[in-house]
Amino acid sequence: MVGKFDGFPPNLQVAVGYDFRTFLHQSYDTLILETTTTTTTTTTTTTTTNLLILGIDPGYERLGIGLVRREGSRLSCVYSGIIQTPRILMPDRLRIIHEELTELLTLHKPDAVATERQLFAANKTTALDVAKALGVVLLCTSQQGLPWAEYTPPEIKLAVVGNGAADKKQVQFMVTKLLGLAAAPKPDDIADALAIAICHAMRTRINLTLNG
């Protein structure tokens, strides 16, 4: 039965039970028009509709983790969590991130890793520290031989909500619905990581549809 989710303007409402592939086709033209930054992807192109994606919201105090499985047109959350570091010297924080992320990658064996491209306008010190944590993420990804992609915040919002200017509540709402979760994921770091993984699932699915 098809209904409407409340809480969005009419142009953002999404029908319950819609076919994911149909949504992708309908969103493609908007995606091309509104995406202003080219996504950077390393290594090989995905060639299967089934994919296990590790989305990571980079940070040095808290690093959000969201593992999403795409099976055909279905999305599900396999795991979500936080890698948290105490207030210690930066080298030791980075070591903790490396150890725990390596353990996660070894345990879950994702097919790809995706991160959010960091855009900082004001606090350059925070930007540098987050960049250090992101460097550790890229090192772990390379050590596992995994493909990596990054997306800007507008790209992620566009893929998940259909609007590159959506606010956090709208993103969390759609993450909850797309993954069939009982409640919105908390804290925000986890919700952001899941949104990043969903974005990669949608973008690679569109590429498969276009190339198929």
C-alpha cells in the first residue's frame, strides 16, 4: 500500500513502498543538474548490484561508522557505531583509530569505503586535525585493498533526500526510512556515516543502470 511520509514539503515527500530503481531513474536528471563537485573515486568500478559499503564520517574525537548492504534495489543497515578517542596526544588518537578501523574492516570485509569530503571555512585547526584522521582512514582502506570514494555534503543530501540543501533532520528521516530502522540513528556521527554509505549505494547503482 502506498502512502506519504509526513514532515516534508510536497516536493520532498517520498512514497512508502516505492521501487528503489524507479527512484534512481527519476532522481538522475536532478542529480546531474544539482551536483556541482565531481566525486573522486579510486581503484576499480563496481560491477555488481550487491554491495557492502562502509560509510565513514571522519573525526578525531568521534569517527562515525555506518555499514550498509545493497542487495539489488534493497538497502539495509548491517552495523553502525562510533570509534571514540580519549583526550590524549594526537599520535595516540590516530593509532587508536587505525587499530579499531582495521579491526572493523577485517571483521566485516566491506566491498567499498566512502567518506564525506570535508569543507571547512572557519576553524583551520579543526580542519587539519580532522584531515589527519581522514588520512588514517585512507591508509586503512589502502591496506585492505578497497576502493574508496568521497562525496560533498550537498551530494550526500541530494542522493538521500533529493535536495542538496536539506537539513540534518530531513537527512536523518530519510536514512531511517530507507534502511527500515525503528528509530533515527544517534548520535549524528552515525546518521551521517549511514547517509554517506547510502549515497555511495545510490551513485554506484545509477552508474550500473547507465552502463548496463
